[in-house]
Amino acid sequence: PFDFPRQALSGRIVLRTHGEQRRNFVPAAGLGNLVGWWLGLARPGVLVANAPGKEEMSVYDFARLCATITSARTGSRTEVVRPPPPERLPAPFEYRARVGGHLPGPTLEEHGRAQ
């Protein structure tokens, strides 16, 4: 999904799969702040942690969001093309972390519109 904004500029986003897979999106600013905090800790050992974002959506929905934002900015239609889903979709993926809360940062839509 990382190249969807670039693909959208060509007027077409092409997915390699059906796109029903769900992803957790983590704001870069929030991740940077977390890494800075970790580096500032003065304790020995290794810290292993998840860095959950507050937004989850399917790969297809993310492609549609990129297409919508690009179409609004360029005034041209951006289409999303994907192969049909299999007859039987795999079990859904649910992201959970042992620690509470999410990394701070803009919403995915705010981030996309700011680019």
C-alpha cells in the first residue's frame, strides 16, 4: 500500500490482491517520538514493544482513500483496480497490543491530504 499515493497520480491504483486484508496504520511522527523516548531511557537491557496506530482499514479501503484524495486535488478521476476475491476469504486479521493506547498523530486522511 505504500506506493498507492504515487500510483494515484497516474490516475490508476492497481492492487495485486483483492485488498480485503486489514492493516494497522502507524503515524510516522508518533513512531519517531516513541523511538526518541526509547533512546532517552537510561536503563540496561532490551525493550520490545508494539507501536500500534489508532486506525485500521482494508488495503482496498486505503487505496480508495488515496484515490479520493488525489481526485479531489487533481480534478481527475482516479480508479482502483483489483482482482476478484477468492471464493473463500481467509480468517480476518485483528491487531492487538498488550499495552494500552495508540501512538499520537494525525488521522490517515489528514496525513494523506497534507502530502
